[in-house]
Amino acid sequence: TKMKLPGQEEFEASSAHENAPAGELDSGLGPGPSPDGPSDTDSREVGVPKDPLLFIQLNELLGWPQALEWRETGRWVLFEEKLEVGAGRWSIPHVPTVALPSLQKLRSLLAEGLVLLDCPAQSLLELVEQVTRAESLSPELRGQLQALLLQKPQHYIQTTGTRPCWGSTHRRKPSYDEEAPLKEQHQNPLRQRLPPGAEAGTVLAGELGFLAQPLGAFVRLRDPVVLGLLTEVPLPSRFFCLLLGPPMLAKGYHEMGRAAAVLLSDPQFQWSVRRANNLHDLLAALDTFLEEVTVLPPGRWDPTARIPPPKCLPCEHKRLLSQLREVRGLAAPHRIQAEDRHRHGPHAPSPELQRTGRLFGGLVQDVRRKASWYPSDFLDALHPQCFSAVLYIYLATITNAITFGGLLGDATNGAQGVLESFLGTAVAGAAFCLMAGQPLTILSSTGPVLVFERLLFSFSRDYSLDYLPFRLWVGIWVATFCLVLVATEASVLVRYFTRFTEEGFCALISLIFIYDAVGKMLNLAHAYPIQRPGSPAYGCLCQYASPGGNESQWTRTRPKDGDDILIMVRKVLSDFSSVLAILLGCGLDAFLGLATPKLMVPREFKPTLPGRGWLVSPFGANPWWLSVAAALPALLLSILIFMDQQITAVVLNRVEYRLQKGAGFHLDLFCVAMLMLLTSVLGLPWYVSATIISLAHMDSLRRESRACAPGQPPRFLGIREQRLTGLVVFILTGVSIFLAPVLKFIPMPVLYGIFLYMGVAALSSIQFMKRVQLLLMPAKHQPDLLLLRHVPLSRVHLFTAIQLSCLGLLWTIKSTPAAIIFPLMLLGLVGVRKSLEWVFSPQELLWLDELMPEEERSNPEKGLETEHPFSGSDMEDSELMYQPKAPEINISVN
């Protein structure tokens, strides 16, 4: 008969829990089977209750036969840390490796030893008495064993600002009333890295000469209790494992102790043993672990080498399904995988993208959905991280406003300028943050809209039309068309925007950022050339350190671990790195007295174009029929606005960002339509969601876990969703019009540097660029990308070449007089992606891109198993479903 997994009944009967509150996720300290194990959502969906984090410590018995003492030699949270006695420190965390015979010996010892589950002991003394009472020992041996087990172990504790503390170095008689943790235990820096609610497990192993037979015991306490000085961290203990016996060759008990600790550090074994009812369940969990063990053949690797921790751990969901495959057979896992793929797919049904069948039904639902979150949208902003985000995004926003304002002034011959750019950004952005469904979005002028503005002005100039009134009617028609799209719930079509479309659009916007930034800096190089020694044309003389040129020295200091103050300082420096870089650039410019162009901010509050007021006349010198003819260019602009707005919304609301408050596709488009009408009446630039700055805004509000196991990077917990940062940014942008005396000291090259950085960071973070690099990379140097394991390299190159061709075509059309059809070409990306289904198989598109909604619905149960089955004996089955969900397109701000 099949051996039933421990806790299987609970696994089958448990149901999904509600979403964890945002506060719990924000702390990052919630208990779990593993700090980087299954996410909350994954755990709930497979019915896995959250368990406390387990800290495991290995105490070894040393000094036989002269002076026996317990010494801590290893510890585990996720990874192993060995005590390096000679160096006086803990080793770097590494993946533990255990010899297979050690696991087999451990199983035999536990099968013949003592297993106490739900032991009621409330102290170390009671625990030791219950363990020794169950053993068939003489009273004398029992007394010696009790005295030995009650002896205080020697811990290596590196306290803050002090030397390592080893505790007592001489043998002491057992004192059963001295079980209060020492001060050094509370000062242990490791305690600060473990989340509240964490528990401890202790493994005691060693050779004992007066024992004739091996002695093994495994205890699970019913109620976790602090066992005094047994562990270096004063945590309540849940598990206690004792492995003693007569002397043997090699490091038998040392390796068995490590094997027991590695078992307890495994999330699935820990999950099973917490729910075990008897010895049979314990051995079943151990056997399940043995079935998943990967053996490294001897002679092919160095056993002394330490395997570094991986960047991210695989989801435990896959391991649970593999265990169910053994219990239920093959049919159930197939069904679970199909359901999981259908539920977690990139186009999983969501309330925001469900048709209601009523006019403005989607808009009404968005308003109702976001209204309940409105108070928290301001309360959640009360965090220091938001202050850093405001400064960073403010500088990026004014850079964008100045740059696009200058470009718009050149394109419209002064009809609009920097003042209109500042004022429009402030008004439109603040209004959007107050009313929108996704307030993390940053409205700004964008490259595609700027291209359309240039074409519209050129058309007006060539046909002697009054530009601003003509532009007003175009804006009125665009607002009308967008309202029609909102009323008909056209935003549900964003489900067809796969990664192919998103990457093409983001790459185009990133290239526009890079091109404009580089072009501006090259223009500055011509206007402000670098002066040679002896020719101070601008009143400054650069002194060179040597004939070879300027000399720069960079010093990298190593931070002191364990100092809370330095940790806080490093965190502040990390959060404000971009702001500090700008301040450093301003200070360096002032100190050297360089002749660099400074930020130009209008000092008078009036329109750039002389003679016009703030309200645009509906007709001006134009004929009346032009108000009707403006519908044709407005139709093209509406397509551009819809694509620009909704692609950005899709990217920002992807499931990888773990947003809790939902999206508002219909509401966002409605707000953009109303703002298009307002800015057209005032003669201000048109604004739409800016992909790059919005991504930078979200990344600056990234929430990460504060308590991390040694060797584990902080976990991504989501985004700090609120409205206040964007609102403050746009208010500061409006106030910047009156801060000319302060902002005039900021060098323009510094702001262009931020502009360039955002474009490069966004471009380098998408999968498209990784595949472009593969085109120029020999096969032996190619990284081990997951898609290369399942898709032939020639097919990957073909997919990348098609994307490059589309990007090149978009850039060419944007840069030529044919740019009027540029919005249609953006819409054509969806058609190109649809046509790829005739070139690539569904399996290839699943790895290279995403499946279209029709393809997912056509075979929801079987999925893609007919061509390349996800289920089977391959160790890499279902990798696509269970690879870590991290933001695909992001910007590293810090």
C-alpha cells in the first residue's frame, strides 16, 4: 500500500484563506515554512497553513574522554553556517550537503529509538527526565546522562561592539533553576534577523564512551518553550533531537547530527513532521525527503567546496504536487496543474477586466472598488520611504517637464513651452492622483504624443491654420472618443497586450529617453566645449593632476556588520542614493566653478506665446468646418492615447507586483479623457501615463522583508500603494515655477543623467534585451536561461529578430513624415503577435511570450500536455508555472 504523507488529510480538507492584510505583508516578519518558500498566495491555494520559521542549532559533544562539553558547531535557518573555530567567526551561509549514508543511519537510529510527539515538558529538566526515563538504562547511567544533557553548552555569540562570547569555559554542575537566557543571548544580532514567532529546534550529537548501544530520540514539544541556554538565541523550542552512541570511525555522529539539522531545515519535512501522529508518519516524511534527494557523484566535485545560496528559491508548490502525485496517482496532479495554469496565467480573469454589459458599467465598478481604499491611500503614505520616493520622482518629473517642454517649444515655435509644461504637469498630475484608479501612475508628456504634436503643428503651419484652436478641437474629439471607449468597456481588450506588445512599447519609450538624453548632452558638448589648459574661454581654468589627464580615486569601504546605527545609515543612503547623487553633482559643479548650463525655470507666470490668454478661443482664424475635420487626426491620437495609457496600466498592474488594491483601467482612461479636454482648453500639453517614470515610482515604493535569514536576500513583498507621493510630487512641480532662485543651481547635465539612467535601466531589465544579447553571444558563453532549455536557439533568434524588426519599423515611422500613422503601427503590434501563432507553436510562445486569451480558453484542462507535457518524470516539469514571480520590467532605483 502507498505510504500516506503526514498531514495528508489536512492537506485535502483545508481550504484557501483570505488574503493577508497589508500590514502583515509590509513587515515581512510573518511566520512561514520558509523565509523564501512559497508565497502566501501559493500556500493558501494548495491548502498549506503558515508555520513559524524554524531556527536549528547543532550542539556537539566534544572532549571525550577527558572533559566532556557541549559546543555549538552549526546552525541553520535556510542555509547552513559552520563555526570556523580558527578564524573565530561563522562561515558564510551555504547550501548544506549531506552524505547519503548519514541519512540512512539517521533513519535506522530513529526507527529503533525514542519518538515523543506532543511532549508536555515545560522546561529542559522535564524534557531530559522524559527522554532518559524512556531509555532502558541503569540508574547510574541515567544520572550521568541527565547531568550531561543539563550541562550548559558553549555558544559563539558575536555581540554588537564586543568580542565573541563563548560563555563559561569550565565545567559546571547542573543547575536546574538557571534556565533564564543570558544577556548575550538577547544581544545576539541573529535574533534581529529572525521574525517574531520563530521557533527553535536543537540537535545534540556526539560520542559517549559509557554507552554500549546507540541512543536516538526525537521529541516534538506540544507547546514551544524557551529551554534556557540550550540555544544561542532565546527562542521557544519546538523540536529536540538526541543522537548519542559509542565511538565510531570517521565523523559518524557529527554527520548524523548535520543530517538531522538539514532535515529540520527543509520546509516540506518540517511541514510534515509538525503534523505527524506517530513514528510511521515521521519515517514517511523522511522517506519522502530521501526520494527528492539529488546525489552528487564522488570524484566530480569537491566535498569541501561550499555551494553559495541561489538568488531565489523554487516555489514549494511544485514539491507538494509531486508528493500528491505519489499519493493520488497521476490524474489529480494533471488536473491541479491545469487549474493552476488557468488560474495563474498572465490573462487570469480579474474583476477589472470583466464585461458588465452596461454602458459605463466598468467605470462604475472601478469607482466602487477604489472608494473603499480611498482613506488608506493617504494613511499608507505615512512612511519614511515615501519621502525618498517623493524627492526622486520629483526630480525625474521636473527633468521630464523641462526636457519635453523645451522640445515642445522647438516643435511648436513657442506656442507651448517650459511654463506650460510645468503648469500642465502639476494640474493634470495632481488631478489624476486624486481621482484615478491607479494613483501610482505618473502622468507626463511622452515621446509618441510629442511626435503627434509636432506633426499637428507642421500641418497647421503648412495650411496656414491657427494651431491652438485647431488643437483644441482635436482634444475635444479625443476626449469624446475616449469616453466612448470607456462607455463600451473597451479597456478589457488589454488582455491581448502580451509581453510581445509591452516589450516593444517599453523598448521604444526607453530608446526615446536615451536618444533625447544623449542628444541633449551632445548639444551641450558643442555649446560648452571642454577647455584645454591655458585657454580659459569661460573664465575657468581646469588644473590637471598629471599630463595624462584628470585623476579620480574611488575608495570602497566595507561596512561593519552588527552595528544597528550603521545599518540604518546604509539604509538611508540606499533610499536617497539618487538624491544624494544629484546633490553631489551640484556641489561638485559649484566647488569647481564649471561653466555648465543650469536649470531654466520661468520666473513670470504667463503663457510662453505673447499675446494669448490662458483660455484658447474655439475658432480663432480657422473656418468652422475645421472643428469637424479635426475628428480624423483625433481618431489617430485616440488610438495612440489608448495604447500609451493602457500598455502602461497593464505593465504597472501585472500580478508580479503583488498589488493589493486592484487596478482601474476604465477609471484611469476616463480621467485621461477629462484631462485631455482641460489641457486643450488651457493650451497646455497633453498628458498620458509615462511608462518609465511610473515604473521608477513603483520601484521606489518597493516593500521588502526586513527579517532575512542568513544568506537570503530580502523578499519582495509588493508596492506601497497610496496617493500621497504622486500628489506631493505634482504639487512640488507646480511650486517649482516660483523656486527659480533655488533650482537655478542644478546643472542640466545632472538632470539629463537621471533621464538617461531611467531609460537604460528600463531597457536593460526586459527579457527582450537578454534575447538580443544572445544574438551576439557564442553558445558556450550563453547564460542558462529557462527558455533556452525548452525552445531551440534558432527559434529564439527568430522571435527576437521579429521583435527587432517591429521596433526598427516603429522608430523609422516615428522619425519620418509618415509618423501620422504611428498610432496604427502601435496597434499593429497586437496583430503581429496574433500572426505569430502561425509561425511558433503554443509551447514556444508560452516560454517566449504569453498565450492569447483564446488560446488559453481553447484547451483549459489539457493545456499544452499534448505536445510537451508538463507532467512526467523530468525534474524540470512545470518550471514555467513555478518559477518565482518577480517584476518582469522594473527599474533599480537604489
